[in-house]
Amino acid sequence: MSHGCLKHLETTEEPCEGSPSARPEDPRASHHVTSHTPRYASWINIRPARVVHLSAECILPDFGTWISRPQKKRGEKKTDWFMFHIFTQERTVTIRRQTIGGFGLSIKGGAEHKIPIVISKISKEQKAELSGLLFIGDGILQINGINVRSYRHEEVVQVLRNAGEEVTLTVSFLKRTPAFLKLPLCEDCTCVPSDQSSGTSSPLCDSGLHLNYHPNNTDTLSCSSWPMSPALRWEKRWVDLRLIPLLHARLSQYIPGSDICRQNAFQVIAVDGVCSGIIQCLSAEECTEWLQAIASNISALTKHNVKKINRNFPVNQQIIYMGWVDEKEQDSVQDRMYTPKFLALRGSSLFKFSAPPVTTWDWTRAEQSFTVYEIMCKILKDGELLDKRRQCFSVQMDTGEDTVFSVELESDLVLWEKAFQMATFLEVERIQSKTYACITKSHLMGLTIDFSMGFVCFDAASKVVLWRYKFSQLKGSSDDGKSKIKFLFQNPDTKLIEAK
């Protein structure tokens, strides 16, 4: 999908597993470093508008009451953090006017068009932003105790201009974001005032010039500084109300815990549980495009993160794979068939976590860990699938126990299979040989599997070699799933099959 391509899409506000909308009393925070230019955008022209666009490292569905804004700490870049807040209740915010920039906010709306007065723009590094309590989409209810719900746009502008050096705003975030917040400013906007002391404005245009005006500032006033470049105007149009960082995020097409796949729909869950909600596409093709686009970004971010982490690990402890899977429950409780797990292949081990490991200490707290050359991975074919989930694989432990995992996309399955084969090969190449104690015909023996020599069986007491075969001579093997194993080798001279 090319840059800037637009598609129709609809989102719903159904709470999903781990979603903050299911727990609205708990604000969440997420790490984020983003490129603000949308790489993949989509909308559907319904009321209220639902917009989703995909940037380099995050997916941003525009709906609900969750707000995102940059939160800067000393020594950090402004884009290093995005805080999520819920402000559905009325709140009072007091800000002071700056000599340059005024209050640092713009408004749209007005009673003449039955549109609420809404903050449409917040200037960077100005008082409104620095307060940390005002956001795009906040409806202004009172100004210095004056109820402005029924005021016309120009009347509200005048009240704010005459508010003095300090203004107290009573605001509440609107659950339904007015569609006019997403309208670009018309290039032929006529709301430029005739002089510095008065001016008219349109309810659908940002009135930042009126609100940010300061008597001591003699700079020429102009309409809200929307860029003339079409590409930049598109960037300004986004009103990001929920931001989903894609590093270690997971996709899900299934109803949580089940094998029931939603039709042309999916959700994105961030590493901290923040959820996009159910994103409903209009066709299977569009859903596939979205899934592949998001999965591609997640994969790229994971590879980049793994590369950075591996700088701190020795060669024999390098991470080869990290990713989300759904583990099939052995004993389903309350009809839950699958539980999200995070798998990692590092060095000689396969780790299973409930959440991605972030610190070195996290690696010691895995739910389970297995040595890769002591387990077997098998991709399940259609006839071997246990339910309606399609992309599945099993991991058989040395105890004979099987655990089934499911992934979302076929590309995820291919990636896992290649990674497991690579991890096993690298570990076998590293250790070169492994010797096991065994019993043959009531005699204690040693069986060595050597990377260079093949299979060697010797007497444990005398060390006399009883037989040896190359890997190329192995024609088959079988076991009882407990303690017995049989090898079938081809004799190089007689070409006959010999059982050991």
C-alpha cells in the first residue's frame, strides 16, 4: 500500500481484552517514538467519524474518550512519551497569558450553528500545553465563571480576549468529537481581522489569532497558521484520541480466548494492554491489507529492538526470535481455550512469558524455559488442527507433553519455523556433541550424537565402540513416547536396513 493511500474503515467501541475502555478509571502510559506523517490512512464517512491511520511505530484510531498528547520530562524528547488520560468529568484549569502566543490555544464552534465551543488546536510550548490539563477536543463550558454554552463563536472570542492576564476555564472532553475538528482550514478563509483590536471569525475556522493576541505584541496577526502544503495539511487534520504503540504489540482476529475468528475485523493490543477496539473493515481484502501493514511494522520494530538488545548479550546468548502467540489451554476454564503468551528464542533456550521481557531480570522470571535441542516443533497440517484456528504449531517437550500454539498470520508461522530451525542448528553447531546414557539388551551403554561423526554407541564400562553411523545413513526412527527409541540405519555395504 503506497504512502498516503486512503481506504474506508469503521471502528467500534466494543471493549476488548486488556482494553482501557473496559477499565476507564485506570489511565495508562505507553512509550512511543513516532513519525507523525501517516503511512497508511483510512476513514469512513459516518457520524461520528471513525478514523484510523498507521504511522511508523503506532496505530492511531480516532474514537472514544481517550486522548493522547506529548508529555515532556527534563532531558527527554517530546515524542519519547505519550500519556493517556480520561477526562469525561468537568475540570477547571487556570492558565496565564504569554506576551507572545497568548494562551496558546485555538477554538472552533459556536451556538449560531448549534456547535459546542471546542479547543481545536494547542500550540507547542505554550501555556495551554504546559499545563498538561487541556487537550484538543475539550469543550469549553465556562470562562472565569461565565457560562458560554449558549454563546456565539465571536462572543466567546471576545470573552477570552477580555479575560485579562489569567483565565480560568471549565472544560470537559466531548465523548463524541465534532466532525468539524477534522476539517482543514479553507485556503480562502475570510476570518482575518481588519486590525489588531477587532476581528471576526468563522465557527469552522481556528480562532487562534484572537485568543493568542496580546496588547503588547505588535506582530502582524494572521489566520491560524495552517501550512499551505497539501501533505502538511493532511498531517494537521488528524485528531489522535488513542495511540497504540506497535513495539511488542499484538494483533488479534479472534474473539478473546476462543477459536472464533471475527469476519473482516481485528484489534491491536499494546504491550501495556491499551487496545484499539474492534476495527471492522468493509472487505476481506482490506482487512488483509491492514493486517499485513501493521504486522510488517511490528516485525520491523521487533527486529530493530532485538538488534539493540543483542549488543548486551554474548554470541551464545543472542535472541533469534520474539513474538506473541496464543497458547491452547490443556484444561479449558470458563470456556477459555487460548491465552496470549510471549515466546522468545535466545541462545539454547525457548522461553515462554506472560509479557515481553524488558530487563535482564525479566529473563530469569519466565513461566517456562526449554532447551531447543531437547524439544520438537511441528507445524500442524489441516487434518491435525484441533479447532477452527488455522495457523498452529505444537512443541513437544522431553517429557512427551505437547503444547499447541496459534499465531495470527501465515507469515508469522513461517517466521517462527525458520527461527526455531536456526536456533536448533546454531546450538547443535555450538555444542558439537551430546552423550546420553542408555541401556541396550540389559547392558549400560553410551549413545553419542556428534555433529561431525554422526551416531556412536559404545560400552559404558570398556568404552569399546559397538557401532557407528553417519547422519546420511539414518533412514528413520521411532519411539514409544516414554523411554524407548529405535533407529533405522542403512548399511553402506549391503544397503540393507539395520535396526538399533
